[in-house]
Amino acid sequence: MDWGTDLWDQYDVIEKHTQSGHDLVERYIKFVKERTEIEQGYAKQLRNLTKKYAKRGSKEEQECKFTNHASFQEILNELNDYAGQRELIAENMMTGICVELTKYLQDLKQERKTHLSDAKKAQQNLESSFKHLESTKKRFAKEWAEAEKATQQADKTENDVNATKLDVEKAKQHAHARTHTAEECRNDYAAQLQKYNKEQNLFYYTEIPQIFNNLQDMDERRIRRLAEGYCQFSETEKKVMPIISKCLEGISSAGCKTNEKQDSMLFIEQHKSGFERPGDVEFEDYTQGIKPATSDSSLNPPRVRTKLWPFSKKNKMSHAEKHMPPAAEDFSHLPPEQRKKRLQAKIDDISKDLQKEQDQSEALEKMKGVYEQNPQMGDPSSLEPQITQTAHNIGRLRGELTKYESWLSEAVGGEESSNTINNNTQHGVVAADPSQNIYTEFDDEFDDVETPIGQCTALYTFEGSSEGTISITEGELLSVMEEDKGDGWMRVLRANGDEGYIPSAYVKLGP
């Protein structure tokens, strides 16, 4: 069954049906567009929500050491990634469904217009042929009536006794001419009728069926393409479901990472003062003549009460803290346990900074060797400013490290000093030998070197396989030598002296 056979006389119905199909495609495109707007709005609200609740600043960073705080930050990060997947759904729906279907619909409209135009043209040709048939038919009828009239007039003249022989002969000639003309019109009519019947047969059995079948094929292709769009509506979201599932699993994992005992122990370690609990208050026997004003024990209770109930003095203590002298550099103003923690944290920070400077020093030394072997890559003497500054920084940091280590040794009574030194050794910190200068081999005269314009941290590992690029590893600290010029690439310097281009999206600015 097909349209050309069964709907040969339903041109208007076919025209409306195909137009209805095109209208449905347009409705679906509009529907998907509105869906993408919902996704984009949802993603934007999620991102604003995570931004609103994300903590920043030193106080928040301190709180994030607790597992329940850190887990909430992980949840916010996962939700932010989840929002990104919703944006991806919107983008893929827009490009994969809306844009593609819009292009397809434009071609479909043009094809439908062509088929309907062909049908109208064939109909007009058939109507024109029918009008010509009617014209020849009328002429034949008219001429045949005139011929019969002329024949009757000739017979009347021939039977008229008063008519001359010449009159009879003229009447017969006129009748014969009319009859001949009528015969010619009859033949024209017959030929035109045969031609019209042939054209009508071609119209109804070949042309119109073919055009209607083409319209049927077009409409069926539209239905199949629209069905693909329907399925694509689901498949677009299914493709990102694994990543969305990972985000949701990350949220669940963040919840499982919370450890109430660990948080309690961390809170204790952060805030225990190290003081002993106050002893019993001795009985003061006034019957023995002891004067409260000269008694040492009479001075203790206020201090004891202050230490016992610090929360009752919270407002007064906060007000007093405004008038306290500035904190001592060796943290001697803090309780013993807090002082040790602050000194150890300071030593760890200095050790990290010192390690960075030492890595920078090694990188500069390697770079100098490379420049000496390959002068076309750079001038070895141009590294002098950086080398001098790095040496100064290393000396300063080693001095600070020694100072804080001595204070920590004093705070712990010497029993943990060996551990501190071992810990520092693990960080790659080696005591400085004043008599040794590793830079004596450098020349005295140097030109200016291209200094880094900032630092960045690698977010992902990148394998630099093409010319001009370098490989980096996740978490690596890099020096920015040239910013992204808008092409998605930036030039960086590694600690080992390698320099080249990497994708800007693979790093985060700042250490």
C-alpha cells in the first residue's frame, strides 16, 4: 500500500498531513531548546550554591582539617562537577538535536515544496490539455452543424423548381466544403481526445503516484529522523550518567570518610594547653594567725578559677587580648603543647620553602650547563640574577630553620630534637656548610635572564609529544614564562630546566 495508489485523489489531504509532520519537528526542536534552558539554569543555580557554601580563608582552612568539614567541601566539589555534566547535557542536546534537526527540516521543507510544485504543474498541464480538448470539441460541433445546414440547403435548392442549375451547383459546392471542414474538425477532435486520454492516464497512473510516493518516502524519512531525535534525547543524558554516578558516589564516599573519633582527637591536639590541673585548695587556719594578705595560697584561687572556668571570662578575655603585647616570635607566649605545634608547623613551612629554593638552584645549575653546551638556546651568564637571589634565599631560610629548631629543642627539653632533625632530613633539608659555596664555579659576569612571570600547579599529567611541548606530571609546580595568548597554550619552566609549551587548561595559576 502506498500513497500514489490508494490516495491518488487526495492531494489536499497529503499536503496538510506533510505540513503537520514538519510542524511536529519544529515543536520538538522548540521543546528540546526549552529543556536545554532548564538544564543550563539548573547548572547555574548549582554552581552558585556550591560557591555560596564553599569556605575560604585561614579560619576555614583550619576547620577543613576536620573530616566532617573536609567531607562537606568534597561534596561541594562533586556537586560542582555534577553541574558541569548538566551543562554538557544542555550543550550536546543543542548541537546534536536542535541544530541538526533544524538543518534537516530546512532541507525537508525544500523537498516538500518541490514535490508539491511538481504535482501542481502536472495538474495544470492536464487542465490545459482538457481545455484544448473542449475547444476542438466545440469547434467540431459547430462545424458539423453548419455542414448539416448547408447540406439541407443544397437539397432544398435542388428540389426547388425555380432554382437554376447554377444555384443548385453552388449550394452543393458550399455543402461539400462545409462537410469537408466538419470532417477535419472531427479528426482534430479525435486526435486531441486521444492525446488527452493518454496524458490523463499518464497523470493518474504515473506522474501523480510517483509524486505522492516521493512525498510518502519523504514523510517516512522525517518520521525515522524524528524518532532518532527522540532516542537521542535520552542517549545524550545516558552518555554522561557514568560521570554523574561517579559524582554521586564521590558524595557518598565523602560522607563515609567522616571520622568522629579522628575529629575529636584532632580538636584535642589543636587546643590542649599542656598545663596540669589545679591542685586542691589548702585549708587556711585563721586561728593560727595566718594573714590572708601575706599568704601565698590566698593568691592562687583567682588564678585557679580563671583557668578552671575560662568560658566565664570569655568576653573579658577577648577585650583584654586587644591590649596584650604582640606575640613572641618563638611563640613563648603560648602554652607548652601549643608552642610545640606552632614551632613544628613553622619548621615544616620553612623546610618546604627551602626545598623549593634548592630545587630551583639545581634547575638553574642544569640550565646553565645546557646553555654552555648549546649557546643557541641561551646565554649562561644571564642566569646570574636568579642564582644570586636563590643563594640568598637558601641562606636566609637555613638561618631561620636553625633558629626555630633550637626553639623547638628548648620547648621539648631536647628529647625530640633528634626526631625534628630526622624529619627535616626527610624533607630534603641539609644543614648549610658556611665554608662551602656551590656557586663558585659560576662566572662573575652575567646578563639579564628571562624571569618567570608567575607560578602554576599542574592539575593533570600531560605527555608533550609534539615539537615545542614538554611533559608535566599532576601536582608539579611550574614557573610561567609566557602567558596564554588566546590559543590555549602557555610556556612554562620545569624544576629540572625543561622549558616548553603546555595546554593552559592543564594547570592552575598559583603554587
